Amino acid sequence: MSEQFSRWDPVDQLKSEEDMAMYLDACLEEDPGDGSVVRAALNDIARAQA
């Protein structure tokens, strides 16, 4: 029996400005120092606002 996985998109959870701010804060804390997580978060937030 093989497992089925679906892709999770954080944009589906970013409904309000507060959600977006908390998401960005969490990504700032988790970023390894190269900005990769922050860049991804900013891209997600931009997509959520579109």
C-alpha cells in the first residue's frame, strides 16, 4: 500500500493581514541566515494578496 501525499500551499491559510504578519514573523525566526525562507514567505504573501 503506497501513501498518497498532497501539496500544501501556505497561501491557502493567509486570509488576513494578521495571518500574513504572523507568518512572516515565524519565517524570520526560522530563516537560516541566507534569506531563503524570508524570500519564500514574501512570495507567498504576495500571492495571497493577488
